Amino acid sequence: MFTKNSIAAALSMAVLSVAQAGTIVSAVDATVVSGGPGIGDIADTYNLFGLFNDYVSGVTDFDSYALSALHSFEYDGQEWFSNQGTTASVVSYDLGKVQNVQGMAFWNEDGTGAGKLNLLGSTDGTNWFSLLSNLSPTDNTYEANYKADIYNWQSVALRYVKLEMSGCPQTQPASNILTACGIGEVAFNASPATAVPELNPIGMGALGLGLMTLALRRRRQG
């Protein structure tokens, strides 16, 4: 027999929040704040050049892509380096609009990667707040294709992300052919939109049966 309490429980089962992973989004522009203009085009660090598989900005699931995507160790038109002789550099990325962001992927260049990394966010490109600090990116194997370091933070509205790199180049002896900071690629983890309630088929079945039972009981009592 269905009671009001059992129908309420069925209704609770029927309405569930849809769990959505974040989507990967690309920057639309970048500025070399210090250590530049550097070697290569800074756009090559966000235009998917060097990544073996493409993604669709704002559509592709961040985790499924960023956790496995490899970047080529080849430099030609696929990576960027700060000026020769620099051991620190700052780069600011523009995501094109203010949006909720909860993390980023950072492909640390295999030969001249950053030893330390601070991440800052901003909505206007002028006033900055800390996202994460004193990170130690992976010291990737020299002349080998490399994966991204994934950095997560609490979702926050921003348009710009600034990378403060220091301790360049990474420490591998074989990579000491260039004193600079190197970036292979960056991409960002946009927070999912507010979940739309989804009806659970099992809960909906129980709810429908309960409502039919109540209707029959009322008819008989009438």
C-alpha cells in the first residue's frame, strides 16, 4: 500500500541532480608579461599545436581528455620558450569571457620546463587573486612526448589566468641546452553549468503507481 510518505520517498528518488564533469576550454589570447617576447609564438601554447589529439573547446570532457593527452617534444611551431638566459617568466592567458573555471592542464615543456609555478586569476586582467602557489610541475623526460600536470581549485569566476614560472629550466642534465622557461600547452577546466534535474525511471515508476493508487482510493471513498 502506498502512503503519502512512500510517495514522497518515490518523488525524492525520481529527481536526481545530473553529475557533469567540467569541459575543456582553450584560451583565445595570451600575453608574455615578462621574459619575452621569447622564442616561438605564444599562441602555440593554446592553439592545440603539438597535441596528438584535438579537443573541441567548451564541449570535450576535461578529465577524459587532459588526463591522457600527449604533447609532442618537437619544438617546431608547437612550443614556446622565454628569452634565452631567463630562469623566470610570466604569461597571462585570456579565456575570452568571464566564466567559472575549476582547474587547468599544463604541459610542462620537456627540455626547459618550469621548476616552480604560481597560478593567479582575474576577471579584468588588472586585479589578481591566487589560485594555487608553489607548484612543482613534472620534470618531463627530455626528448620524449609528455602528459599534462592537472591542477584543480574551487570553481571561481575569472577570465584571465596568469602563470608565474620560476626555477627554469628543469633539472635534467640532458636538457641544459637552453636556459629558459618552456610551455608546451595549457587548457582550462570550465565548471559544469547548473545541473538540470533528471527523472529517474525507477523513481518515476514508483511515483506513478503511487499516484494511481491514491486516485483509486479516493474514488472508492467517494
